[in-house]
Amino acid sequence: MAYQVITNCPVCSEVLKITKLQCTHCHTTIENEFELSKFATLDQEQLFFIEIFLKSRGNIKEVEKELGVSYPTVRGKLNEIVSALGLAEKKSDVDDKKVIDMLEKGEISPEEALKIIKRN
């Protein structure tokens, strides 16, 4: 019986390394340090969501229907997975309130303010 690959140590919770691979047919064994895919770190619920998302070709309305959840729930799950995979865009250090303050003081133009806010 094959088990799902675990990615974290059950004792200390640190990331595990795969160091041995074996062929089930000829029993050839390869030992080295192998990296896990980013997707291996996702839990079963996240992987199921990705399957539905891909099956729906990224159509959020279809994902909503398939999972029986709302649009904000689909977006939230998608954002969670994007973050878990390390693909989330980094927010800039300038928050919207600072941009508005700069705009009110005349330090930047309305066009510049819009560009900064859109980047965030």
C-alpha cells in the first residue's frame, strides 16, 4: 500500500528531504537529495480545489457551482493557495492612506496616486 508523501517531520515539524527513490519494477535505488514540488506542500483540500479550478478552466462561476460556495469564498481559497505556493505579489511599503495624505498635501498628482494604489 502506498502512502501520501509527508512534507514535514512529525516530531519537529521541519521540512523533510527525500533522499531515496526506488523503482517498483526492477528495484533500482537512487539515493541523493531531492526537492519536493511546491504543490506537495498543499493539503488535500487545496489540491482538490486546484483540480476543480483546472477542470473548470479557471471559470470562477463554474467553480462556485461545483463547490457550492460563493464568489468571495472561491477568491479567498484561490488567494490562500497562491500564497501557500509563494506566488503572492509583495505589497509595497506605501499604504493607501499614505498615498491619500501625499495627494492632499500636493506631493503627488492624482495620476501618480492612482498608479501607486493600483500597484498595491
